[in-house]
Amino acid sequence: MPDSSPKKDRRGFLNDALRTTSVIALAGAGGFLAGRRSEGEPMVWQLDPDQCIGCGHCATYCVLDVSAVKCVNCFDMCGFCDICTGYFEMNYLALDTAAENQLCPTGAIVRQFIEEKSGQRFYEYTIDVPLCIGCGKCVIGCALMNGSLYLQVEHDRCLDCNECAIAVACPTQAFHRIPASQAEILKRRAEAVLGARGRRMMRDAGDDTQRYREGAELLERALTQRRWRQQQQSASSASSGSEGTARDA
Amino acid sequence: MPLMNDACRIGIPLATAGLMAPVAVASDLIPVPDFTEYQVPVSMPPAPDHPLWEWLNVSLLLAALLAASYIALVSRSRRNMFLLTIGSLIWFGFLYEGCICAIGSIQNVVLAVFDTSYAIPLTVVLVFLLPLGFTLFFGRVFCAAVCPLGAIQEIVAVRTTRVPSWLDHSLGLFPYIYLGLAVIYAATGTAFVICRYDPFVPMFRLSGDVNMLIFGGALLVMGVFIGRPYCRYLCPYGAVLAVLSRVSKWHTRIPPDECIKCRLCEDSCPYGAIERPSMPPARETRPAARRSLAVMLALAPLLVIGAAGLGWLMTVPLARLDHNVRLAERIHAEDTGQVEGMTDASEAFRNTGQPKEELLAMVADIRSRIRLFAVLLGAWTGLVVAVKLISLSVYRRRDEYQPDRSRCVSCGRCYWYCPCEQVRLGLIDDISELVDLETEEAKAAS
Ligand code: SF4
Ligand code: SF4
Ligand code: SF4
Ligand code: SF4
Ligand code: SF4
């Protein structure tokens, strides 16, 4: 090849130098990012039910045909009401499981009789998860009473979109990236009741180590939530702090 | 408690505002009944996802990059490259459903740098770095047959025409500006615009935002006549690859060995990446060329400063992508009677009872944060234009037909047109069977 002119050599040298620099830069960036990673772990999308207003976007904006957002019932917050405002239409015709009486458009809530006590009938409400489309109708309904029904992203269905389409559309910006192992964002009240139940279980466990461990796990779950909320709070106050100094300057 | 039950029996409609109210006092709530037998179940957190899937994706990415490099540089087989393209489209596109891809990973990397609370998964770091590393050594082999967005466009590029050079060069600046935009929005934690405006991922998932599906369809139709429109005029990752590819150690060549300047490959590239050998500029035009280069060099700083100023002015519209900024503007418009009614967002905000001043202070903070980045974005845009103008006025010596390293995606369509390649493949015995070199040279000279 007639490529041995000094000009070619100079350019070749320059290219080599630039390439070596780039390789070093990439390796450095990789090292830096990998270091960052060890401070935390993979992140997943989750919604904060305390912020959610049940607007219905969770059902319509998810890129999946059937949304990855599903309803959960936090039983420790539930009143097990006969006339569940999350289960029945506001103007129901009868207190039975006929579709026209149900709030849920897909009949995803299973109502089951538990017992009758001093004239009151108690029912358990569970979610048939594959049927739920995350529309939030029951969430709004239940908010009239205890608010034990709320939405959560199911991670085994969620595609982990790099930018969750619901997060973009959510009117209250209820979506957050959370560490994968945390998995959920509990309502503040759910955190309180579950923590209390965990403590109670540990106290009453006696010799039952299995029960003691379950209680401890429950307590830990609640504490994780508390830590996360504190972290959120300090992050937001840090940004408003910087805003304060910006205005002072 | 019975009272509460009666209340709901007659169906008093309580305000849904309760949804956003701070933690209700325990006595407001109906307690969990004391059951005789029944154990109240513990509601469990959602089940975790499998991380294995991500690692499988990274291993396949590495394998595909190795294969593409081998095909582009050693075996030079367009057919195998095409098969690999199809394979990539099926896996990285339709099975893996496009997310996360190298293009979008730019934003995760930027976010990880600017936001310490965001931990970037190792797989994402690899998805970002592997194609860059390969490009530094083998050229844009990632674009050749690995990237699913490139692959879907590669397959439809069947009737391509040449884009006029001025248009190609001007539109070719856009990816760099888009890259700048994506970086500032990721750095400020506002949005991942590359993902939001990705035209092909909704297609891979066969669902998603309708507007983006239409946009993707339009790009594909356009891609029949203009090769790889997204790659050439939009893709921000391609912009980075183009720069790195310039200094790559090895790169796709059109002839297997020496170029005989037969011109047969001249129009074979669907992406307009083939450069002709350059004529040295005539002696009398040299001072003029030197002068115009000097002018460009002098103009460059002015261009950068001017564009930075423009960036400053763009702060308010740029900040509008932020949810809180839009919310504050909406609330303001409602309060001053410019619009009727409320949106979900403004209604929810009013129900929280948070004072408007707090929101406005937050918005002022967001704007001031975005202002710095807007100025940088402006300066970056100016720099991109300046570098383009300078590079256009520099004479580069080329002795043979060769792909422009930054634009060539190593697709391998041009190999076949080279008579030397046909000899190498044993399809013809001698070059003269295809070209009459004497007359070709005479034609080139005339
Ligand atoms: S989009 Fe937001 S407010 Fe609407 S239902 Fe989903 S989490 Fe709730
Ligand atoms: S009402 Fe909507 S959110 Fe509630 S269970 Fe039914 S589908 Fe799911
Ligand atoms: S990340 Fe994607 S799949 Fe998951 S909930 Fe959001 S839009 Fe749906
Ligand atoms: S230019 Fe961008 S979209 Fe096109 S193949 Fe390369 S990385 Fe993919
Ligand atoms: S390999 Fe050849 S045909 Fe393909 S992009 Fe490069 S120059 Fe064009």
C-alpha cells in the first residue's frame, strides 16, 4: 500500500492516541459506574399509594395490553365490611355478587363470607390478580372507608421500561424508582399496622421460632419502608435547601 | 364503629379528597374485627423479577458483536450479516422487547453520574459500554447487525436514493443536538426523552403509545427510499459511535485488498457513506481555501457563545417537560381564569392543600437548575455546528474509494460491487471480465 507518506503516519499516530485515550476513558467510566452500582442495587418502578388518586391512567398508559399495575388488599387495614365501598357500586341494587352491583369492571375482587358476630357479617376481599386491570375504581371506593385496597406494580409482569409510561402520565407523580429488593411501597398506615403486627407476633411467639422469625420479617418490612420514606424526605429537603441558598445568593 | 357502618349503609358520599389526606387517625377507621377462627392473612409484597434474563441479554449482545465484527472484517459475507441482522431483530427486538437498549442506556449512565441515589445495574453499564468498545476497534459493527432499531430499518432499505449532500450534512447534525437534549433531561432527572420518543420499541412490543407507533411506521415507509432515517438523522447513540468509529483500529473496507478505482461501488451504499478519492485542490484555489478555514476558525467561538445565549433564552420552554413546571403553569392559568375546569393533576394538587407558594418556589428551583444545562446545551449545539463547518472546509486526502468511517455502518452491501471481491470469491478469474480499466480511468479523468 502506498500509505507510508509522513502525513498518513501522523494521522495514524493521532488516531492511535485518540483511540487509546477513548479506551482508557471508557474503562474509567465503566469502573466508576460499577462502583456506583455497589452502593445500591438494580432499581424497579413502584408507585406510592399515599400519592395515588386512582385516576385510571395505570390501566391505560402501561405499555402492556393488561397493565402490570394491580390492586392489593392490605388485610390488616381492612374492616372486612359487609357493605364494602370498594366492592359495591355506590347505588347497588342488592348486596350480592351480581356483576351489575360490583364496582370492579372485570369482577376481579373475590368476596367471601367469614363469620357473623353480634349481628354483623364480615367478608374477606381478595384480588384475583390476573383479572385485575389496575383501573383503580376500587381504590377510590375503598378510600371512602379504610383505604386498604391500593395499587402496586407487579414486577414479574412489568417490563421494567427504562421510562415507565405510567410514570410519565401520572398526575401526582406517584411513581418512583426503588431498589429491587424493597419491591413495594406501603401506605404509611399499612407500614404502621404491619410493623405493629410484627412486634406483636414476636412478643407472643414464645418458643415458636418459626412465628418469631415471621414477626421479625414483618417488622423489617415496615422498617424498610420507614427508611425509604425518610430518605425521600431528606432528598427533597436537600433540594429545597439548595434552592434556599440559591435565593440567598 | 356501628355509626360508621350505618353511614355507609345509607351511602353518604364522602369526598374522594380523603385519598390524598395525610395518614388518617386510627379512630377514623373501622378496625379489623376480632375473629374467632379466621387468621387475617398477611398481604405480601409483589414477587421479584428474574435478573437472569438481563444477563442472558448481555451475553447475547457480546456474542452478536463478536459475530458482526468477524463478518464485517474477516469473512466479508453480506448474506451472513443479513442473517445476523434478522437474528438480532428477533431477539433484541421482538423477544427482548427492546428495553433496555444501548441508545437508551445513555440516559441511565448520565442519571447515575448526576444522581447519587440512582444505582445503575451492571447489565446496563455493559449494554452501554460494549458497543462503544467494539466500535473503537472494529467500526460501527453494532449498527451493522446487532442494534434492533438499525436492523428493522436495514431490512426495509430496498429502494434507497441518494440524499443531497447539503441536506445529509445538515440533518446529520441533529443526532448530536438530540444527544445534548437527552443528556440534560437525564442529568436533571426530568425525563428519559430517548425512551419516550423511541419509534420502534412500541412496534417490537406490538403495543404502546399510538403516536409513536405511527411515527415508527412513517419512518419505516420513509426508510424504503431513504436508508436508515432514524440512524442517520436522529439516533443519539449513533452520533457517539460515529465519533468513535473515526479512530477505530480496523474498519470495513470495500475492496478486499487494493482499490483499483473502477468506480463500480460508487453508488452501492444505501446510506451515502462511500467517499470518492479526492482531487488535490488546484494551486490557485489554495489561498482562498485557507482564508475560508481561517474565517471558520474565527467564527467558531462566536457561534458557540451566540448559541449558548440562545440556550439561556430557551430555559422556560425547556423546563416545561418537567411535571411540576407544567402543573404550576396550569394552576396559574386556572387562577387567572385563562382556562376552565381542572385537570387530574391540578385537582389533586389543590386537594393536598399544599400552598401554591411552595410549588412556585419549587418551579423556580427547577428552572434555575435547568438554566445552567440549557446554556450548556446551546453551547454544545454551537460547537457541533462549528466543528461541522470547519471539517467541511478542510481538505482530506483520499486515494481510494473508501467508506466514510463515521457514516458507514459496516452493513457489507458494498463488498459485492467490487470486482476484486468477485475475484476473491472465485466468481470471476480476472478483474478485466467486469471492468475495462483503461476506459474507466479515461472516463474518470474526463
Ligand atoms: S397514574 Fe398515578 S394517580 Fe393514576 S392510578 Fe396510577 S398511580 Fe394512581
Ligand atoms: S376495580 Fe380495577 S383496580 Fe380494583 S380490582 Fe378491579 S380491575 Fe383491579
Ligand atoms: S414500567 Fe412499563 S410495563 Fe412496568 S408498569 Fe410501567 S409502563 Fe407498565
Ligand atoms: S445508528 Fe443508532 S439506531 Fe442505528 S443501528 Fe446504530 S445505534 Fe442503532
Ligand atoms: S459497508 Fe458499504 S454499503 Fe454498508 S454502510 Fe458501509 S460503505 Fe455503505
